[in-house]
Amino acid sequence: LHVVLGVNEEAHARPGEHWTTESLAKEAGMSRHTFGRRFTRLVGQSPIDYLIDLRMQVAAERLRAGDPVARVAEAAGYLSERAFREVFRRRFGVPPLRYSKA
């Protein structure tokens, strides 16, 4: 439990890092399979789904604060602004720019 929660804290501290289930498992000192199974059981989501939600939460806060979409996409760990816009739209139902002006 503590190991999974510790990795979860790392993801919260650095949401823009290029995390994978494998890299999170390595941080926890577990196999990818074991980590994924334990994380999902404890948190209720797969590590990657949780990380996407976390990144979108951080992105929404930064957009509301007035940060430009390109900077928010990069801070949220997206190499492509287009990919970020697509994920953001799916999550919130509106494009990031419209969200920031609402």
C-alpha cells in the first residue's frame, strides 16, 4: 500500500513527466503487472487512466489561471498540442481554449 501511494505522490509532484506503467512500477520496485494490478485495486483506475485524469485536472487549473494552451500541454506531459487538445476535449467536452474563456 505505502509503495503504491508513494509512487502516486511522485506522479502528483511531477504530472508532466513521461510516466508509463513500467516506469511507475520501477519507482515502486515491482513488476509492471504486479504494480498495475495493485494500483488498480487500491485506486480504482489503471495507472495510466489515473495519470491522464491527473494531467487533465492540472491542465484545467492552469487554463483557468490564464496559461497559454501550448504551455499547458507541455506542462501536462504532452509532446503534441494536438494530442493534448483531443484528450482535453474528450475529458471536458470543449476545447482547451474555450474552456479557458468560460
